[in-house]
Amino acid sequence: MNKVVKIALASTISMFLLSGCGGSNTQTAEDSVSGHAELTLQEHINTKKLRAAIMKAGEAEGLKMTPFKANSVIVERVDGDDSASATVTFSRDKIVIIPETGDIDADDLFEAIEKELHSEAEH
């Protein structure tokens, strides 16, 4: 009986130690994509307001913005023969830009989105 208690105790301790190590490294689909740019928002924002800010900011940057899914927008830039496209995916606290073709300047787009969000918050 003593041996069974020792085995049970050792198993329980091992389970706690191993489950604590494995739970801290979770990834989302966006995290596994290489070459993407990500902006973590400081506060949670309604996704409808976030979509509107992304659309307005992109258009202000001279980009063609096309709503795609509930949480995505297709971004396109065409300069003569040179074109670029990307997918902007967003949630209440994060915006991810995944380049498809060409070079979309993610930093400029993020800056425009942040500026638009700040101007919306002031109204």
C-alpha cells in the first residue's frame, strides 16, 4: 500500500511540473506565419470601429481597401506596372499584416491606423 501511495504522489508531481512547462508556448495561426508584421493594441477596441479605422487609414495612405471577412481586409497598391497586396487581419487587441505580393509598407500603415484610432478616441 505504501508503494502505491509513493507512485501516485510521484505521478501527480510529475504531471504538475510537465503541464506547467507545456502550457506557456501557445501559438495562433498568425504567429506561425513568417514575414508578417504585428501591432498589439494597448486597449480592446470594438471590431467594427477597428475595421472602420483600418479602412480609413489605408485609403488616406492611397491604398485600395477591400473588406474580405469579418476580421480581414485586403490591401492593394498599384503604381503603373508595380503592384503590391497584403491581408490585414485584426481582433480586439491585435492587427496583423500578412504580405501577399510586392512590398506594402506595414510601418506606415500601422502609423496611419494608430493615428486614426487616436483621432476617433478624441471625438
